[in-house]
Amino acid sequence: MLRSLYSKFLLGYLVLGIIGYLAVMAYSRTAVWDDLVQDEASSLYREATTLSSYLSDTYETTGRPDEARARLRDASRVLETRLWLLNPEGAILYDDGGDYSGRTIDSFDPIDWSGATYRMDTLYGAFTDEQLSVCLPVVNRSALYGYLILFRSRSALLPRYNSAVDHLYLVFFIIYGLSFLLFVIFHRCVYRPLKKILSVAGEYSSGNMEQRIDVSSHDEIGRLAQTLNLTAQKVEDLDTYQRTFIANVSHDFRSPLTNIHGYVEAMRDGTIPPENSGKYLNIVQSETDRLMKLTQNLLNLNAAGSRGTILDRTTFDINSVIKTICESFEVACTEKELAFDLLFDAKRRPVYADFDKIQQVLYNLIDNAIKFSPNRETIRIETYEDGEKVFISVSDHGIGIAREDLPKIWERFYKTDASRGRDKKGSGLGLAIVKEIIEAHGEQIDCVSTEGAGSSFTFTLPAEAPEA
């Protein structure tokens, strides 16, 4: 059973050659021979017409066919054919071969040629092999002088037939030989690259994603190789990300769980006096809230990544939302003596977006600004309209972000080295969630930051609902 594409193509090539050879053989036995006979018959008929006209003139002028014998003999030699001149009763008056002169063909009947231009037979049994013959009457006005028959033996046609067939076979073998180039091209451009792809794909299936397909063509095979290489790279990156993801999740979960376990154990064995249990229960509750927040963020981010963020768009006042969120951070701002500087270009600034999702975006951005701002600083929040977009920016004067870290801040669980000391309760998911939500709205978010001078996050929203 053929399983290889190469063997199937080779078998198809051989079968095509055999079918082609049989087709040429069948064609040469019928069509080539028929065309040759038709061509020879047409040539004989033209010459017979010319000689018949000449004989008619000779009969009318002299009344004797003897005057035309020299002309008939010359014509027979030039045409390499044989001819008979018969009287109306079928007696042979002239045979350029001389064998049948004076004999009578009893079965001769002119009607035999009435339905066809030529005949292929033994010429009334006069010859053992078939003769290609044409017959024309020699007439002038109303007088019938006789009949002129030009004929050529079948064996005399065979050299031309064999030559035509030889040329036909030669052309076939040349074409078939040249078609082998297609097989070579297939092997070089299709089979060999596919074999490489299959080999590397086998490595991928066994878990080795480091292999790459060395195919440099720009056709469909090349694009397939590039796609598989890109897929392998993404799978490899995903594997690296999964290991990092698990490590980060384990780290972020381990810390609060360790604290909770330690405080509960200490309260159970009496290490922590009962009168101080309230304080440590508050710490346990805080660590539990931290775990719940981390879990919820993971669920939100997983839902966004698996089927896309589902939006419930409405028109609302973004300025009002910002004020409400700022009020919710009153305690945190009081502890650090921080102030909000709200710069709005209008009292109301309606936007068309998902209210809850945008509220989550603003909460994360303002929470980060408070977290990384030093005491007694100002956090500036600005909204303004430009064309059909509303721009919202949250700026602080905190520790800032290093230039090399800026492209990475949107990655899940990523924390800059400078932020690790202050962001003890952070999960590293906030900015990843923010980016998912903004991109789900079809908008953009950017960050401009200078290390040691602060950061500014700016994102856009549609200014109003699109017309129905």
C-alpha cells in the first residue's frame, strides 16, 4: 500500500507515461494512417484530374490515345505511381507497368467510385496487396472515351507512415522526458520541504519545541514552514510564561497563606495572648482579602483571555466616576497626606463605554498612583476631548519606571524591581487587566514615565454613543 506522497507521485508519473504511450500507439494506428491515406488520395485525385483533362483534349484532337502515352509515362514516373487507361468496356488500353495492357477487367464498374473519392482494395483482384486508387472518366462534351485509374500500393505508403509514426513517438518521448523535470521540481520544491516539515512536526509532537524548519521559499510551503515555526515559538513562549505564571502565583499565594497559618497557629497555641487576638485577626482578614482580590483578578484576566472581555456599553459622565473613585481613596490619601488635582475641561464629559470596566480601570490606575507616590504629593487626573475621543490621564510624582521596564509593565505578574519594596500586596495583574479592558473597547493606553520623577497613564474612550 502506497503511503508516501513521493511514491504516489512517482506511480502517477509512470502510469501517465504508459497511458500516453498506449494513446500514441492507438492514434498512430488509426488517425495517422487515415490522414496519410486521405493526403495521398487527394494528391492522386488532383493529378488524375489534370491527366484526364489532357486525355480528353488529345482524344478530341487526334481521336487516338497513343499520342498521350509519353505524357502518361512521364507522369507515372514523376508521381511514383501506376496508372491504367481503360475504354468504356473495361479493357486496359494502357498500363505503364505493361503487365495488364490488352486485358479486360470484367468486374470493372464505374459506379464503384461514385460514392467515394478513392478506394483501398486489390483493384478487382488484379493485385495481391491492397492498392490506393482513384478513377476519373475521360470525357469531352457528351462523348465518353474511357476511364483513367491512378493507384499506389499500400506497401508504398508504409515508409511515409513509419516516418510519421517515428516522429510522433519521438515527440512523445521528448515531452515525457521533459515532464520528468516536473518530477524533479516536485521533489526539490515540494517533497523535500514537506519531509523537513514532517520531521520537525514529529519533534514538536514529542515535546521538543526548540527545532525550527529550514525552508526559505516564499510559496505556500514556505508560509506553512513559517507558520509552524511561529507556532512553535509561541508554544515555547507560552510554556515559559506558564512556568513563570505558576511561580508567581505560588509566590503571591504563599506569602498571605503563610501569614494566615502562622497567626492562627500562634493564637491556637497561646503564643499570641487572647487580648491581642483582635489585632492579629484583623491582619488575617487583611491577608484573606488580599487572597480574594488576587483570585478575582485571576478569574477576570482568565475570562478576558479565553473568550474576550464582554462589554455592556452605556453613556455616562466620566468626570463623575473619577470624583466618586477619588472619594473612596480618602483614607489612603489622608494617611500619606496626598491630594487629588482634578483638571476637567467641562463639568460633564460623557463617554460611551462599559461603566463597571472603566471604573475598574480608574481604580487600578489611581490605586497605583497612591501606592507609589511619596507623602505630601499631588496626583493629577485630567480629562479633555479631542475630536471624537475623550482622553483620561492619571499622573503621579512617584518612583517612576525605568525605560527598559516600560514595555513589560503590561505583562501579567510583572513587577519592576523598584516597585517590589512598596508593592507588597500587589499581584502584578492590575495593569494587565487595565490593558485588556481598554483594548476590548478598541482604544489605546500609553504610559510616559521618568525614573524618580513619576508616571503618567493616558487612555482614550469614545466621546459618545455611535449613531444607530
